[in-house]
Amino acid sequence: MEILVVGTGAREHALVRALAADPAVTGLHAAPGNPGIGELATLHQVDPLDPVAVAALATRLGVDLVVVGPEAPLVAGVADAVRAAGIAVFGPSAAAAQLEGSKAFAKEVMAAAGVPTADSRTCTTIEQVAAALAEFGAPHVVKEDGLAAGKGVVVTDDTDAALDHARACLARPGGSVVVEDYLDGPEVSLFVLSDGTDVVPLVPAQDFKRIFDGDAGPNTGGMGAYSPLPWAPDGLVDEVVETVAKPTIAEMARRGTPFSGVLYCGLAMTSRGMRVVEFNARFGDPETQVVLARLRTPLAGLLVACATGSLSTFGPLTWDDGAAVTVVIASAGYPARARSGDRLTGVAQAGALPGVHVLHAGTALRDDVLVSAGGRVLTVVGTGPTLSAARATAYAGVDRIGLDGGQHRSDIAARAAQPAEDQPVDPGPSGGDVPDAGADRADAR
């Protein structure tokens, strides 16, 4: 089969890499892609936010499946346009993608489905925000209702800072915010695939949102991730499937907007039990990099089953028993003012190390020289029989790569890779879309 992947980042590079390894895939295309993706797929220039243009490209190429990576094209209706053209697509409709496009909508669906989550108030005036902040108390959690590229959330003890963030969100056209009760504990990312009726979970992962070691500094799109989670409670995946994924998918179907694609469940492991922090309507980045590194089931058939409503007939997934760790290399100035145009060296040497592969995120070719072209530039994935081994492998790859002013965290998976008897109760940071969570969260008890 021939497949078109829409997107430009390391998540899409990970998807393309997994699809390229599938014997059933005879042709790979990506739009717009990046130089790393271009080594595995034919690149096409198209605006990924233009549903008509993407559908026209898919039709011209005669592909059998379109895989939409990022959230913005989904919310813009790219999957709808491709389906209308008679082509199978992995990704929800614009209406179903509102599970990510609107946090207020997601809360409404969770309430109707009985999904455990934080109590919240949707506010359209600063007076409503102030009342909600007073009701819930500190730490304050204020989320911009719409898409904000992972940077629309503030968690703080400072009421004035919470109000300032709310004012900035409300000042935008149609602006609204969701104020939530605070959830303690570390966070887990679990991707659940669905064809609109049935669900199949992948394996859990955890990401690291803050820019600096020890969960210090500002929020980013994600600086690394690892899988598996040796500290996760037994039965967590089954619990999420039964209490979160199945009820949510059933509620979306009941509303006439069936959800087909991947439901990203951002979970907090609180002192009161598992709670949903957020939903996303696509694979998360950088968690996808480690989850797909462990998947042994051919990916194309799995995505086709989701796209064609045949997930119930798909056999059980198989996984590598080992571990995967990914470390993000970011450009100078990221996340505030990311610098572009710096030369990258050592990428091929890193990728040649046993157990290492390098995925491109923000890169470009300038006169045939690979340079940085965004905030998060590369993700280096290491695999191994244990988290400790995978972590060492990933950092060996990082050490081979040169980028002027480049930065990366040195503590990805460090606590989780400790021997079981030495692990803390909370062996990792908060993930999800919560910028100021990380070290500010209380440990789960």
C-alpha cells in the first residue's frame, strides 16, 4: 500500500520510520516533511492546514491511506476532506478533534461519560475566573480553551499570575479559559487507538516538559520521554481503557461524531487515584518516539484497521520487552526565542551507533548542509534491554551530535532507571500540557 503522512516534526519522522519498516508499505509520501523524513519518503510541498490541498494531493498520488500527524490540520478538517475524497484516513474528523481543540468541550464529554477528571469551570470573563480561582484555591490551574501548541496552561500559586494568563487568553477573539482544581502526582501518557467503536491501547510513556534538568525553567513542547514505566500501578492500562477510553469513544459515537484515530490520554496519578488531565486527538511528541520504538506489530495494518472500522478483527499487539528513551536536542534560545540556521554535525555518526536512531524535528538543508530550523531540532532515541541501558544508549547518541548553542536535558528517565528498591514514589515529572507542573506537583502518596 502507499501512504501519505501529513506533518513536519519528529513525531511524523517516527511514524514514517515505522511505516517504512512494514513490508506491506510499497510507497511513502510526506507533506511537507523534513530532511530526515525525506530519506525515507517522497516529500511534497503543501499547506497542511489546507484540507482541499491535502485531499487533492492524496488523490493525485493515489495513496491508500493518509496519516495526519499534528493537531492543527485535524481541527482544520483535513481528515474530513480526505474522507470525502474516498481515501482512508487515520485521524478524527474536525468535530471529533474538538476533544483537543476545546478543553471546555473535552470536559463536557468527560462529564457525560463519567470519566474521572479534575473539577473545572469554563470562564469567559475575568470576574468568572477570579471566582473560580477562589473556589478551588492554590495551586491555580488556568487553561486556554483552544489550541495553544502546548503553551496555553499555567499552574501557579500566584493568583495575579493566574489572572494575567486568563486576561491574555480572554483578550483573543472568542477567548475563554478553563479553571481547574489542581491534580497532584506524576503524569502518564497513554495512546489508545480507535476506529470509532473499538479501542486498542498502546504502552504507557512519560514525557518531560520543562527545559532544564530537575524540571526547572519554562515549559516546552517536550524535552524527552521514556517507556516502559516500571513504577506505574499494575492494571493501569486496563483501568484507562475501561474508565476513560471506552466511555469517551461511546459518548462521541452517541453524539454522532465518532472518534477514529488515536485518543491521547494525559493522566495524573493522584493521591485519590487516576484522573484525566487532558485529551489530545493525535500522537504525542516526544512520547510517540519511544512507543513506536517498542512496537513490533507492523504499523500500517493497525492504522488501516482504525481508518476502516475493522479494529475488532485485528490481532493482539506485540511489543519489545526492552526499553526506549528519547532525548530532545533544542536550539539556542528555546523555548523563548529559538535560533535557526546553526549547522548540525554528527547526526549520521549518532544514528550509526547500535540501538540509536535520530529523528528530525526542526531541521532544514541549506546548500546541502543540515541546519537547525526550529526550537526542537532533533530527538535521539536509544533502545536497550533496560531503561538504564536505553538511557545510556540515547545519551551516547546525543554526545555525537554538534549544534552551536544547542541544549538538552541530562536527566531524562534518570529516576525511573534507578533500581526498583531505590526508586522514589514519584519517579518522574508531570507531562501533558501543563507548563508549570513538573517539580511543582506534590508526590503521589
